[in-house]
Amino acid sequence: MGLIGGMARTAVVAGTATAVSNRVSRRQANRWAQHDQAETYQQQQYPPSQQYAPPPQYAPPPQYAQPAPVPAPAPAPAPATDPIEQLKQLAELKNQGILTEAEFTAAKAKILEF
């Protein structure tokens, strides 16, 4: 093969490489164009403000109330005094003249009533 044959072969190889490169570039450009069109269509259908739901707003954790104070127990009733002792005190008050016979009788009836 001579000089012309070598040049012809180089021209064919270079032409083929250029054609393949151009074809790859066009295919890639077409893919990117389709991707851009799909993305544009998606944005038209679902605007960015509606595309994602806003993050949920959580209420702050409840502040636990302090338990109501336990009411103080009711005071215990005064210990019942011995009725005999009460009658003795009443008799002393009558003897001292502090109580009349009627008051003494009424108080004695109350004590013996229980």
C-alpha cells in the first residue's frame, strides 16, 4: 500500500470515529432533552409548593401538672371523756353554785343520753 492507501485508510478511520462521536453526542443530547422535558412536565403538574407536604408541626410535650396536694387528714375527734368523770365535774360546778339545779339536770341528761 502506498502513500495514498495509507492516507485513505486514515481518512476512513477518522471519518468513522467522527461519525460515531457525533452519533453518541446526539443520543446523549436527546436523552438530556427528554429528561428536561419530563422534569418540566413534572413541575407543571405538581408545583414545588405542593410537591412535598410541609413537615408536621408537633405540639410541645405537655407540662405535667404537679399532683394536687393531699388534704390533711381530718382532725381526730376529741377522745370521749369518761361519763363518770363528766358527772363528777358537773356535781362540783353545782356544789360551787356555778350551775343551777335545772342546768345540772339538763347537762346530766345529755351525758347519760349517748
